[in-house]
Amino acid sequence: MAESLPGRRAVVEELARLQRDDSPRLLAVLARRFGDLDLAEDVAQDAYEAALATWPRTGIPDSPLAWLLTTARRKALDRLRRDAAQTRRLAELAVEEDRRPGPTPLSEIPDDRLELFFTCCHPTLRPEEQVALILRFLGGLTTVEVAAAFLVSVPTMQARLTRAKKRIRITRIPVAVPPPDLVAERLPAVLHAIYSIYTEGYATTGAEVHIRTELTGEAIRLARTVRALVPADPEVSGLVALLVLTEARAPARVDGEGLPVSLEDQDRTRWRSDLLAEGIVLAEQAAHQAGESAALGPFVIQASIAAVHAEATRFDLTDWAQIAALYDLLDLVAPSPIVRLNRAVAIGRRDGFEAGLRELDRLAATPELARHHPFHAARAVTLEELGRPADAALAWRTAAECTDSPVERAYISKRLREHGRDDVADSAP
Amino acid sequence: MKYVLLLMGDVEKARCGDESLPSVEEFMAYDAEVEAAGIAAGGFALHDPDTAVSVSIPAGETDAVVTTGPYAESREYVGGTFIIDVPTIDDAIAWAKKCPGAKDSRVEIRAIADY
């Protein structure tokens, strides 16, 4: 044994790997066991420190995760014993603990991540708390990384996480999969939180690109995790399909100058074929899983829309009739002004731009769209297609006024220049 | 885990003798249901807030001010409580949903601190 002792560096590397890959599993088991996310974090940290002190002497155990888990559990019980106020809680917990001496074999380590997803997305937690908790505990990001991802200060993020963890502990939000009658009600919150992590990363530009790219990757990883845990749910499959198909287009979304490229102008050979293939299969599976169920869910429908785009090798080969029909369906199950905007655009492509403009103008009074720059951009493109450059320029300028994003504004300037119109830079707010 | 369900009343509604308020019979039926479920852990009903007396020692002073009635600024008052002993917040929410005090009004769930 002695000659095979790992160097300290090997131990540090192994611990870094465990923290990156396995910390959500470790935290989930501890959270479920003790119902206290703060405690779970603290004793996981204790266990990593103990490993750093022990493994260089003893060697890296056969099952490092099991070692960490056993150590963390003991540390948790020690902490609870020291805290007199926790004695009653301890009485509830310790009985079971004492029946399980020795390290747990890896195969017997429960996977409690799905339970923890439901905890993090409990309806009594605020949406911004839910996404922060998911990234911290199921994404394995540090608080500093979560803060950076949402462009808030570290103390702000710390306060947000602390408040949420306190609520979970004090009010006893269960670390459990809800009973069957509640799963259907609560799973959408889990999927929505993951989706919002993705869109948070997707909508970004400029200096934040790096971190944000990690955010989209993290969202896809989380969605895949949920799918591994709930493989038969159509909405879960739909979410993975939607994210993967959206991600497939990422390389073509931005041009050499960092400006966005519209779907129409994207070089489709740059779309990632591996993700396209995977996403199309997943979207079909999602629709198949939805099968007989009366109403398709929003993620299945959005995945189908993304799949129709993915299957078109050229923009002018897009099956707009199918896309318009899918947006009709989406507007039934998840109505929103944005859905109606996309539906209007699809109708314009299907029935001609006159019809599209009529649909768009019918939406002009919608308060949510009046200051929504994509709405005015859609009108501008439609007016260009109709050969009304002056009206189009006006719509582009309105679009520019509705966004603070320098990148979007630069894009609009470029469009105006291409059509021989003035720059919008002077009208900056 | 013990939770208190605070049955919040609205001062305006109470003054008007609002007809939509749940009846005593509904509360008694709910009380019986809580008993039967084996989760009852206490609770009480209160007389009307206009019979309240408030005692307060203002900051920086030593003498208490005694006034008649509840705090004039607050629209809400606690009309009564149920204390239930259930495993998680989800159970507490399920019981609060069934409580007659939630109808056209508000039941506030608070976890009881165990000092």
C-alpha cells in the first residue's frame, strides 16, 4: 500500500473532480437526510477538508464519494450534538444512522437529486431563489459563480441563498418527490427554472459571453439530469429537445463582429449537426410520449417548432404552415404576447407579408409588445419585404429606442445602413 | 413539526358584519376534522378586535400607553388560531386550504419556534 500512496497533488486533483462532478449527488443525499441545505453545504465542505488531510496518508478510497458521504454524515451528527437546540431533531435522525456503521458501497448511495430539484422549486420559494438554488446545489456552482451568472453582487446572491435556505429549514419544505397528484403540478416549475437558466445565458452578448455560455451549457446538463431521472415525461423530453436544438444554432447566431444574425440570414452549415440530430429525435420522442394525452405541454410544442426549423436546410424551405399551426396550439396552452408575435411572423411567411403585417398591427396595442424591440424589428422586416423602406426605417428606429443592448442597437444600425438609411446612434437615450 | 394557522380577519369586513364570512358551524366541522386526523396541537378563538386593549411603551420612555382597540393603522387582525402537528409545509398548506378561515380571507402559516 505504502508505495502506491497518492501525492498531495493527486488528492487535490481527485477532490476537484469530485467537487465538479459529484457534489450535487453528495449535497442531495445530505439535504434529504437532514432537511437543511446549510448543514449539507457545511458538512460536505468538512468532508472535502477531511479527505485532503487523510487521503495522502491512507490512499484514495475505492469509492471516494461513499467515503465523503460517510464522513459528511458523521460531521453532521457531531454538529447537531454540539447544538443543544437540535437535540430533538437529532433524536429523530440518529436512530437510523446508528444502524449503518461503516462506509456505504457506491452502488447503495441513493440518488436524491430529483428530490432536491423539487425542494429548490417549491412554490413557496421565489423564482429568483429557485434558479439560484438549482445552480448552487444541482449545478454545483459556487455562490460566487452563481452571482456572476446573474450579474448581481456576491453579497446579494449570498443573502438570496441564505433567505431561501432558511425558509427550507424553518418551514420544513420537504426534500422529497411530491405525491403523484402533486408531481404534475410541480414539475413545470422545475422545467421552467431550468429553461430560465438557459435563456439567461442565451440572451447575452459582449463581455459576459464567456460566463453566459457556461450558463447555457449548465442548463442543458441540468435538463439532461432531470430527463435521466424522469425519462418518460413528455415535457422533460421536450425541454431537453428545445434546449439542444436552440444550442445547435449557437455557432451561427453571431457574426464576426459579434452582432446577432437573424434566423433567415444564418449560415445553416454552421449549425451543430450532432445536436440537431439529437434534438430532432428527442422532439419526436416527446411528441410520442405525449401520445394520447389530451393537451400537449408547452415544451413539447416548442420543441416541435424548433425541430421544424432544424429540418429546413434552407430558410425558404421552412414549413411555415406547420410552424403557424404549432404556435396556434402553443397560444392555447401557454398564451402570451410573445407567442402571438411569433405566430404573426409565421402567418406572414405562410400567407404572405400583407397578411403578416395585418397580424402584427393587430398586436400593436398589446402593452407588453409596445416597447418590445423584437416586435418592432418583426414589423420592420415585414415592411422591407413589402417594399416600404421608409416605413421599415421608422420601425427599425422604434426598435432601437426599445432596447438598451448596444449589440442590438449596432445590429439595427447595420440593417439601416444596408438599406441606405441613417444610423440610429444619434437617437441613443 | 408544529405550525400555527393564523386566521386573519379584515377590520372593514368585520365592521360591516360581512355575510360571506364562514359560519361557526363550518369552523366546528373543521375543528372536528383536525381532531379526527390526530394532528390537533392547540389553538384558540378570539373575541372581536374592537374589544382589544393595546399596551405599548414608546421608544425612549418608561411609562406604558394603554389604548382601547387594536392598532389603528392595521387593517388585519388575528381572529383565531389552529396549531397542527404535521410532517412538512406541504401538509400545512393542504390543511390551510381546507380551513374555513381561508375563504374570502387569509390564513397565514407560521412554523412554531422550538426554543
